[in-house]
Amino acid sequence: MKLVVVSAGLSVPSSTRLLGDRLAAVAAPAATAPEPQRADVQVIELHDLAVEIAHNFTNGFPEKDLADAFDAVAQADGLIVVTPVFSASYSGLFKSFFDALSVHDEGALAGKPVLIAATGGTARHSLVLDHALRPLFAYLKAVVVPTGVYAASEDWGAGGLDRRIQRAAGELAALMSGLTTAGPQPRRDSFEEVTPFEERLAALHHLPEPAEAHRASGT
């Protein structure tokens, strides 16, 4: 089983990467429990791919490292995505990566469990989870974990952050293990159970006339 962390932190080290690592540290063993072998974790640092992401938009195709990152995301059993907050939303680098991914492989995130997380300087930006990140990944057809994790500067070392990490990572692990156990579900045609119009029309011809219906009921 494979877990991929996509971090859009710009500094080294960064609080964004740290949050991703802490979430993965809980989700990786939980996803394979009770088996002792934890899920494989791969971290994609977007600041290392910034130039290739820009070239992808101008050239129309990903270079090697970016293509490898796209493949890792597409093949993952679960994703943890973490971005710093800029102007009350996700960073441009973060959005550009997923824009380029959706052009390269439109269905890369379809049905994939995704845990959304963000970091910022103040708790006032915590709504970025539900007003920016959740709609983005819902549009990309991902299965977004109910609990998102936002970490402001004052949250580090606080018990509340630890509890949110435990809950969100546990939810991601449950989705990952359920997906692995059940396997990919066949795509269902929403019209497959619709009765054709011709059959409905033919059925109308076999209904009793009103007079016959009255005689049959004895009235």
C-alpha cells in the first residue's frame, strides 16, 4: 500500500512539510493495521518541481521529475496534501501542480482518498480548508476525508492539533484500507436500470379499459 504526501512548503525545513510528516506518521501504520508492515510513504516537495511545473504550462508536457510525481500521485492508495496559506487560499505552486496533473491525467484523483491540510500564521485562515481546498479536490473527483487539519503558528505543541491529526489520519487510513480490501468498484451506468420508453408504452396497451375494470371489481 502506498501513501503519498504532497507538500507545497517553500522553506527548508517548513511547517507545511512538518504537518505532512506528522499526518503520514499516523496514517501509514493505521492503514495496514493489524499487519506490522506500514504503508510506504513518498513525499513530493513541490518547491523542487517549481521550474518543471512552469515549463509544463509553456511546453505542454511534463519533464522527468514532474512526470514521476504525477505517476506517484496517480498510483497512490491515499494522498495527504498540505499547503501554506497565501491571500486566504492555497498557494499558487500548489494549485499549479494539480492544474497540470489534471491536464496530464484528468482522472488521476477520481475516487482517491485525500486528506487536506494547511498551515498559516493565524487561526483566522482556517476556513481555507472548506472554502478552497475541499471544493478543489471535490471538483477533481477525489474522496475528501471529512476532517481537515489546519495548523496556525500557535497550534504547534498544543494538544488540539495532535487530536485533529489523529482523527484525520485515522479517517484517511480507514478509507485507504477499505479501498484496498474492496478493490476498485465497477463504474455504474446511471441509466442502466431505466425502463425503455417502448416497454412503458407497450405496458399501457395491456391495461384494462375503465368499463372492464369496473366489472372486474363488481361495481
